[in-house]
Amino acid sequence: MSYAVPPTRTAAVVRQLRNEIVSGELPPGTLIKDAELAARLGVSITPVREAIAQLSVEGLIDIAPNRTRHVTKVTQKNALELVDVMSVLACAGFEWGVDNLTETHLDMLRQRQKEFVEALAAGNVLAAGAAGADFSTTVILASGNRELQSMVDLVVARTMRILAMSAESNLWSTWIEGHDAILELLEAGDRAGAVARYKQIYIDYRAKVEQELFD
């Protein structure tokens, strides 16, 4: 999840719809109509339909047998399952990539963390989510396993639905504190400690999600 400009109209529509779903602007259950979307976004029907198909693969849009499309509803069970799947994939990638980190990578991590905190302070949840995801992406890509990163991206897009809330949510603190601790450990040369702290983020995050969103 990066800030790069989408290369095609379909990619631009995918990004726009994904952002609207993740932010809650399009709530779960919202009916998706091709013609209305095309008119609102100023594009033809084709990129809209291609974008809907892509977001269906990502699990953000449900396509019923009668071809009606709705924003996917999030239940307690599938939300926690998504956190568990993201944890397995991201932690594996982090562990594989951490030993390949260079000083350049560490500079990128510091920058992403800075952007993460500043975006939250500005109330920009989407930018914060992207910067936070890029923190992990930097380490995972250092492993050289791009297929794994592609899978992580899909799960992150769905899991961020859980974070469709204000920038003041207590859930963000788990990632901010975790990233700060990881940076300190990496700067001290403690790669194993950084991996353990990364895994702890997911343990703490899952507990908070279950308590704060579903109690």
C-alpha cells in the first residue's frame, strides 16, 4: 500500500473505491451501481466493472448470484480471522526480511513511522494506514519475496476495514508503540528482538480489536 500514482484508470478506480470502503465512506452493505460510480468518478463503465471485479477478489465487495454488488459486511468472526491471517503472513515476511535490512532500509522505516504519526495527528486515517502498512512492507520486501507481499497487501486491504474509525482510536497506539520499539531494537542490532516485538504487535492488536470493536 503505497503513495504511487495508479498507472491506469482501472487502478485509479480501484484505489478510490478501496479508500472509500476502508474509510467507511461506503459502509458495509452499500449497493454498488456501475453507472452511478462511472458518472461520479468521471470514467467509463469498463474500468468501474474491472475495479469491482478486483475488489471482489480482495473481499471488499460481494457479488450476489443475481449480479448485484454490495460492500462486504464485516462480522466478528471474519474480522478476527483476517487479523490472524495477516499476522501469519506479515510476521513470516518480517522474519525473512529483517536480516537483509540496510541503513537505507532503516532510514525508510524512520520516514514511514514519521509519516504514520503525522498523518494521525492531522486526522488523515487513510494516509496513516498507508504509511503504517509501508513500514511492514519495507521489511517484507527486503526478503525478496514479492508473492508474499502481494498476499499481505490483499489481506491488509480487507483488515483495514476494521480501522474505519477516527484517528483518535486507541487501536493505533499498538502500532505506533510497536514500530518505535522495533526501530530501537534494529538500531541496537537486535534483529531477533525486533522480530519478537513485531509478533507482539499482532497479539496486542487482536486483543484490542476483539475488546474494543466487539464487546
